[in-house]
Amino acid sequence: MHIMDISIVKIGNSKGIRLSKTLLEKYNIKDKVELILEKGYIILKPKAEPRKGWEKAFKKMHESGDDKPLMNDVFEDESFEEWK
């Protein structure tokens, strides 16, 4: 565990903390963090949004006809007898 002093800064009518570029890069912090309150501690956890933008990308793929299956649902040599 590393302990670091960070100053509270005025941001408009509120106050906040400023994280260094090094911390942002090291912990892969982009646009959001989760704030967790636990047993007297405040924990900031990077919030990953792995599917961000997928809906827009899928819509664009559909419009251009790029959303077709890459392979058949059933392989030609597949035998359903094996499943009995």
C-alpha cells in the first residue's frame, strides 16, 4: 500500500482532488472512477466501460451490411445424432 498526501482544491463552488498524469496512466483512469466508502476509507477505483460506443458501432455495421455471420450456424459435417 502506498500513502500519498493530496491537497483539496477549489473547483467552482465545490472542492475536489487533482490526480497526477502518472497516477491516471498507471491505474488506467479515463473519464470515471467508482467511489467506494468502506470502514472509514474512501477508495477510488477506475471505472472501465469496455462496451462504451458499441451500440453506435453496431448500428453503423448494420447500416453498411457488415453485421452478417462469419460462419454458418451449423457445420456441414456436424451430426445431431451425436447429441442423443
